Amino acid sequence: MAKIIVLYERPENLEQFENHYFNVHIPLVKKIPQLKDASVNKAVQTQNTDLDINLVAQLEFESMEDLSSALSSESGKAVLVDVEVLAKFLPCPPIVMIVD
């Protein structure tokens, strides 16, 4: 199992961010090939950090090879381009972790 975990800090304009995230970004994510599962959770509380985390997204793939292949696909590239659009709403770029 391979996962991408993304942490988004609270944007200044939450309504605009969430509109783009849920109406543009998530539909793009759903088109990623080999995506086994995806989830988005709103952060209620954080500890041991000064970051004001708003959302936590998790994408699951069967293997690291599937994850790499998925991100290299046209759909994967479209998601990565849209992350740059999302970053404009955020105080800093999202934190991205790839875990195995």
C-alpha cells in the first residue's frame, strides 16, 4: 500500500478555497488511474504544531509503482497543476507526504 497524504492550512478565504477544492480539484482526483481509495477530512484540532490545518486528504494506491504511474498519467498531471491553483488560496503550499 502506498499513500499520498496532503495537509492544507486554513485559507484566508475558506469559501473560495472549498468551492475550488470540492468542485474542481476533487473531480480531477477521482479521474486518477489506479486510485484505490481517497478521503478528505476536516481537521478539528491539531497538537504539537503552530500550523492551522484545515483539511487532510489521503489517496491510496496498491503499490508505489501504481502511485508513480498514476501521477505520471495525464489525469495525475492535471491534479498536480491544480494543486498550484489551490496554493494561491493558501498561506503556504500544502504539506505533501508519500508513505509506504
